[in-house]
Amino acid sequence: MKDKFKPWQRWVLFALAMAVIFASGVIISFLMEHSAEVVNIDYKKKIKINGIEARSIIFAENYPREYKTWVDTTSTDLHSRLNGRTSIDVLAQRPEMVILWAGYAFSKDYSTPRGHMYALQDIVHSLRTGAPMGVADGPQFASCWVCKSSDVPRMIEAIGVDSFYNNKWAAWGAEIVNPIGCADCHEPKNMDLHISRPSLTEAFSRQGRDITHATPQEMRSLVCAQCHSEYYFKGNIKYPTFPWDKGFTVEDLEKYYDEIGFTDYIHKLSRAPILKAQHPDYEIFKMGIHAQRGVSCADCHMPYNDEGGIKYSDHHIQNPLAVTERTCQTCHRDNKETLCKNVYERQQKANELRTLLEKELAKAHIEAKFTWDIGATENEMQEALLLIRQAQWRWDFGVSSHGGSFHAPQETMRILGHGLNKVFQARMLISKVLVAHGYTDNVPLPDITTKEKAQQYIGLDMAVEKADKDKFLKEIVPEWLQKAKANGRIVN
Amino acid sequence: MKDKFKPWQRWVLFALAMAVIFASGVIISFLMEHSAEVVNIDYKKKIKINGIEARSIIFAENYPREYKTWVDTTSTDLHSRLNGRTSIDVLAQRPEMVILWAGYAFSKDYSTPRGHMYALQDIVHSLRTGAPMGVADGPQFASCWVCKSSDVPRMIEAIGVDSFYNNKWAAWGAEIVNPIGCADCHEPKNMDLHISRPSLTEAFSRQGRDITHATPQEMRSLVCAQCHSEYYFKGNIKYPTFPWDKGFTVEDLEKYYDEIGFTDYIHKLSRAPILKAQHPDYEIFKMGIHAQRGVSCADCHMPYNDEGGIKYSDHHIQNPLAVTERTCQTCHRDNKETLCKNVYERQQKANELRTLLEKELAKAHIEAKFTWDIGATENEMQEALLLIRQAQWRWDFGVSSHGGSFHAPQETMRILGHGLNKVFQARMLISKVLVAHGYTDNVPLPDITTKEKAQQYIGLDMAVEKADKDKFLKEIVPEWLQKAKANGRIVN
């Protein structure tokens, strides 16, 4: 048998075969991989952006995918996505909440939240902001804008903290005109995540921590925590302040508020000094298993997407259940139906305790009012009112956090359980005071089966509120927008 | 350059090289693999076992690894494993529980559970089984043995259901002498998992299900569920029965008991018709995420082990935290410390609500007694007593389940939360009855800060109980063992 090739030819053939196999591997690997977006940030920049740019559309040309998905937050609200429904009137669903907030603007209007794009539309339309016809009219303060718009950091940089906050809400109607957008979380020069609201930096600092040492993964939660946290408006200028000096639990925050003698409002019926929880999303999230495992807000609410091989963060911030294939299912090997069911089950269990507590709190306020009416003294009522404050703080902390009953289901139920314990202690004390005043019957309870009935019971004239609001929306808001356009605050 | 080999020689060399590489792969694969125990069951059998064999040591020669690890349950108790402590006197830690069980034997003695090997030792020594000096003496019935020994199925097969159960507990002291062992879960002829307690099969059947259709994985929980479930003793012969006809939740079981008018005891203080929860482990486990993901009891409590390449189920049933490397960590990529912390955190949160509820329940019983004492009528008390029954059922269901606050943390807290709501409703009603009888002060509460004080308050003479028990242990128990040995019931 004759050998057709010379030795050196065989070596060449062998090397060629090896090269072909190697190349095939590389090509297959490239085809399989979803390549990350690694193009240089400066290379991508078509438009150079200087300073705080509140108009998000300016970023659109540089970051079209991020911009486009941010605009999609117009359809963010969970209910419209999952159930084909729009924002829900919570007070109509749970009229007891009108009673709990008697003496506070939330008793007028409270609906389920919508996407970032709606932030301004919703605050302007809410009955909570009233109908200020002049720049010095109330009821709300400039601090009410703080988390609604990227015009806030722009204004603060332009005029200073004091000049911004030492005003009524209506003072800045023509300035605060772009909803939450790019500048709230990004440094325009390099698009790094940054803290635009100094309240968070200051809270870290008081805890002895330096927020500039936060890791990139921590920043993916901290930019959210700037607003999605519990806060209060401090001092004369109503400066937004995080009550985190003693820690993050419902008890830590209460202790902070108690020590500084803070109260959001005196309850109109019970006269209890109430703490209104904002939305302690970050605090409760931190106490759940996802945070404990290093998951950030953005991991689930801004999952990665890819488009033509470009990987980018989805800025359509929404309920992760709407896109489980890019959120839960990147870690959990279960189908969408199962995962949604697991979440709903957690929510339903927490909601059972919430409903019990809500109903008892409404009774406690009504019974306390009755007790005052028959002649109870401050001294007799003091202990019960403190318990009502504590119970309602727990109710609000457990309920007002977006997604709390999923983020930390057990912590939420722990909080609500303690709330139940406190509200009953309050009701039992009130009953003792009633007996001491010779009243031994049950306290007559008003009909609060609808939002309207509950609002009427606490003395709200909703017809007037709505008529005033309509006038404001018709006469003032168009002026604000016109002025904003004239000053170039909005791109149109 | 001259070629040293002829073409056919090169082919032979090539074929040889390929063969060596293939063989290496196969050898490495064998070395890396933990081969499963696939030897034929019949081949392994050195000793042939016929019928129900209660003496587990008989199985030792055939299944040395399983037997050895089963014997290890002598060190099963969590506390001795993890904290260097032995069984804990729960009543000493939580004297309120003495009050809750006034009128029931649990108020005398209740400690944390120990391993299967201790099942008989603990029931014989417990003050709950009293000091029966004759076979017809109480206080307990034969059904008290049902889950303690593999002699129970043996006896039932030998003498029939009625003859077994229609007796006092003391009647079978010389027969029930081997603790929970092989025969309780295994068919001796092929070691298949089997149901040795017909109560479970019957409960399935009443739900329209056929337990013989259970999958092998389901059987890895169902053999445990034979005993680790809620049950009651039905009718004159006190036949163990599972109250599952309406479902598995605390509400489903309560509805079942209410419909048949079942009550475990009338509370000695409040006269409330109390339901004593046994240990609804299986029911609560089913409501947690592990069961929902298809995990069985054995997956965590009897993890696989390997020894010399033989894979076997660890029969040292214990707290999975003791061996996280073979339990949690087969799925969860977290270190032992983190995993333990996560579990303890769940337990602590549930325990907060448990403690609140426990204290309120004790007050409710004491206040109810006071109210009876000043002349309350059945009619006045009825509603409050029903609420106490419901609240205590929830407390007991949430507390008595082994590991419930880990198995289904949220369900446990939901149950305890509803318990809190019920007990306060009861206390408020009782307070109304007191006022109606002209009593407006607080009800004086006894000192129940220690187990001894609480036991004295409810009228127990613990010195007599203990002296009687000592006599029983000294005089009767040795007789039982002697007789058992003489009859070959124990291998010695």
C-alpha cells in the first residue's frame, strides 16, 4: 500500500483540520452568546449633555432603548397590565381607610400607584394637593414635589435648598414639569448611577456610612431608595428626612419619631397623634429573602433585555410578574402561573391580617371620639391614644409599602400582628374610660360601608373639594404648562 | 525524511490511542461517580423476615447502615445537637401554657420532643400518662400508644382493632415495648414504604382519594404523615381519626370538629370547650413552599448519605440544620450560618405573635373564671367561650406543629394573627359581662410567673403526681419489661 502524502504534507493537513475545528468552536460560541453591550459610552454619545437635564427626551438619541422603555411606564400599573384595569380607588374598596386618615388629605383621595411617567399627572390631579389658585396657597408644601420629578434636583441646584423648600407646592407648578426620569438616577456625563436627593446621603452619613462606598449592585437599589423609603418633612422648610438613625425596623423608626416628638397629624376623631407612613419599600425589602441574597430592586423591576445582540436595562419599571421570563424565572425554575400564585398567596395571607387590623382601627377612632364626647379627660385618654398611634403606625408601615407583603412577607405579618395587639389594647382601655363615665353599652358605629358615607361621617364636603379641583385644573394647570413651555422647561 | 512506520502500523497505533483515551474516560467517570445502591434487595437479605416484625434489631443484619443511623436518633433532639442541651421543659419556659391546658394532662408535663428511639421512654416517663397500677387504670387510653411503637400494628393484626383500642393505656405495657422503627414505614418482604396505620388510608378514602396511588415521592412524606398530623380519638374505643374531610387548613379542621360537636376538654377555669391540636406537621408542611415545590419530609429529615460508594437514606431523623451540607445545601447555595440564620429569623418572627397570643389567652381564661365566679350565666358567657375555643385552637395549631414556623412561616403567622383577633374579641365580651354584673375594675391576675406557681393556681398537686409516677416507674414498668422479655417481645 502506497502512501499518497509526504510527512510534511500530513502535518499541514493535520494543522488545517485543527484550525477548522477551533474556528468552528469560536463561531458557534459567538452564535450562542448574547453579547453584552460593551461599546464605549463616549462613542455612543451623539448629543453632549451638561449639568442636570430634567427633560428626559434629550437623552433619547443617545439611549434610545432605555428611553423607549421608560416611556412604556405609561402602562406600568400592575392592574392594567395583568388584569386589564386602570388605577384602583383604594378608599372605595376599603372605606375604613377614610376613617383612619380623618384629618389628613389621604382621606380625600387614595388610589393604587401608576408608572413613573404618571408621577406629575397623578399628583396634580389628586384631591390631596387641593386647589391652590395662587403661588402662596396651600394646602401642600414644596416638599410634596420632591420625588415626582427630575426638575427638583435641577431647581435645588439653581436656587438652593432653602429657597426651594421654603414655599408652598403651588409655587413651582411651572418649574416641576418633567416626571421622574433619567437625571433622577444617572450622572449625565457618564450615565453612572448617582444619588440626586441628598436626603439619602445625609441619612447614610448619620448612620456613620458613606454612600460613595456603595457597590454598583447596591446602587441598583439605592437610586430607588432615594424615594421608595419612609421619610418625613422636617422643620419649618419641611425638609425631606429619613428617620433611619436607629435602624430600619418599624420599631426603630417609631423610636426615632417618638424621641423627636414627631406627629404627622392629630386624628380628627380620636385626637391620637398619628404617624403617617410614606412607603417604606426599601426598609421592608431589606428585611426579605431577596435582599438578603443580594438581589437589587433593578434585578426584578428593571430586568435585562436584549435587542439585536445589545443587552440593556429595561427602564419600563413595573411589577416583575408581568415579565416573569426575564425576572423570577432567571433564578426560579417554575412556570409563570406557579410563580404568580406563590406571590398572590403571600399577599392574600398578609391581607387577611391587614383587613382585621383596619377594621379594628376604624372602631378604635370612632369609639375614642365617642368617649371624648361624653366627657373623657386628656389624662384618661392618653394611654389609649398612644396605643392607637402605635397600632396605626404598624398598619400603615405594613400596608403602604409597595409590594411589602411579597418583599418580606413574614416581617409584614409580624408588623400587622403587633398592630392588632396594640389596637385591641387601645379599645379595651377606651372601654374602661367609657365605663368610668357611666357608659356601658356598645358605642354606636356609623354606617361607613362606602367611601362616600365614610367621607361624609368625618365631615368632608367632597362636592366642594372636587369643584375647587376642577377649577384649579382648568385655570391654573394650563398656565403652568404654558409658562413651562415658554421657558423651555419642556421639549415639545 | 524517512517514514518509520508502514500505513497499517499507523492505523493500529491510532486505534490503540483511541482505545486508551476511551478507557481513561470510562475509568474517570467511574471514579467520580457516587454509584447508587442498585444491588438486588433479595440478594442483600441475609435474614428472611415474615409478617410484622416490631423488633427493629432483627433488620440490622440486612440493613446495617439504615439500622445504625436509626439508632442514632438517641441524639436526635435539636437542642442537644445544636446547643449542647437536652430536652427543654416548655412549661417552665412558658408558664402561661399551664393555664391554657388547665383541665388537661398537658398542664402537668410538656417538654420539647426527642428522637424516635425515645418515643416509649418519654411516654412512659411523662406525667401525662399518670401512674396506672393496674391494667384497667387510667388516666389514658390504649390509643395513646398508637404512634409510639411498631408493636401497635403487630398487636392490631394479632387481636383486631376493637380489642386493641377498647382498653386503658396500661393494658399493653408489656406488649408495646419497641419504639418507632422499621415496621412502621416498611413492608418487611420488600422494604417498600407502606402505611401501617389505617387511619391515614381511611382519611384519604373519605376525601375520595386512594392512597395506593401515591407516588414514591409522596410516600416519602405520607409514611411520616401517619403520625405527624392532627388527629382525634373517636367514639368509645377512642379510635385515632384524621379530621381532614373538609380540607387541611386550620379553618377546615375546625369546621369538621364543630360539625361533629367534638371537644377535647372543658377548660377548668373558663369552661370553654377546648380543641387540643396534636401536631399538624403534615398539614402545615403542605402549605409551605418546600412542599409546593415537591420536596418530601424525607428529603430534608432523612437525606441521602454515602458510605463506600453505597447511597442510602439516613435514618437518623433530625433537624435538617444539623447537617445542612446534606439537606438545605443540596439546593441552596448559601453557607450553613446564613441558612440557619434564615430559619431562626422565621421562627423568631412567628414566636413574637405566639407569645402575644399565649399571654392574652391565659388572661382570657382567668378573666372568664372570675366572671363565672361573680355569677355570670351560660347565656352571657357562650359567645366569649366560643371565641376562646377558636383562639386557642389557632394558637395550638400554630404552635404544636413541629417546625411549623419554618415549614410554612406565613401560614403559621396568619393562623396566630387570627388567634389574636379572636382572643381579644373574647376578652372584650367578657369585660362586658363583668360590667353587666356591676364589676368595673380590672380582673385581678394571679402570679403565674413560674410553672410551679401556675400549676398551683390551677389546682394541681404536683408532689402527689410525681410521687405516684415514681412508684409506677419503680414497680410497674420493670414488670412490663420483664414480661416483654419473657415473651420474646424484645431482643436482648
